[in-house]
Amino acid sequence: MSRFFTRDYFIHGVKRMVLAVVVLVAVLGSLVPTSAEARPDTRSMSCEQARDFVKKKGSAVMNTGPNTYDRFVASRQFCVSQKQFLIRAFVPTKDNKSCHIGYTCQEERPIFGGGF
């Protein structure tokens, strides 16, 4: 019998295949976001912390309520398109019901003020 058909060679091949699957699962598992990487919640931060977070990141998607979230930016350079305008963003924080943490980007200039 050739070496390709021996029991030991078959078992060695299965072990290598199992090892490859384990390594693949470990690598793919590390790519899945964990709860530590979940969206930050403005309600669990002080107004200053939320404002600094947006300023430091430039743009951030943050929870603002149990079922609400939005993308906030520090300046216009973080908007997706140069055609977008900034609208002041006010969110609830731990110490302020209406904290100005930055801006949101809008496609069209608002009819009644607020954008620049």
C-alpha cells in the first residue's frame, strides 16, 4: 500500500485540517466587534466627555436614547460630501438634557437657520 492510503497519514491529515479550521475560526472571531466596541451612549457621559469624544474622533456614531442614534462630527471636513451643511447637534447627557456636542451633516441647507 502506498503512504497516501495509510491510517496514520489519514489521521495526520485530519489533525491538520482541524487545526486549520480552529485557526480560521479564531481569526474570524477576532474580526467580530465585541460589546466593548459598541456605540458610546451620550446618556452615560458628561456633556464635556461627549463633546471631547466627538472632537477627538472627528466623527462618531453615538446612541442618544434606547432606540436612537446619530452620526456627529466635529467640523465640516468630516461630512461625507462637500455639498452637506452642518446642523448643531444637541443630545441628552448625564449632566445636561441638551448638550451641544458638535454637528450633524445635512444634504440641503435648512430653510429656517441653524445651518452654516
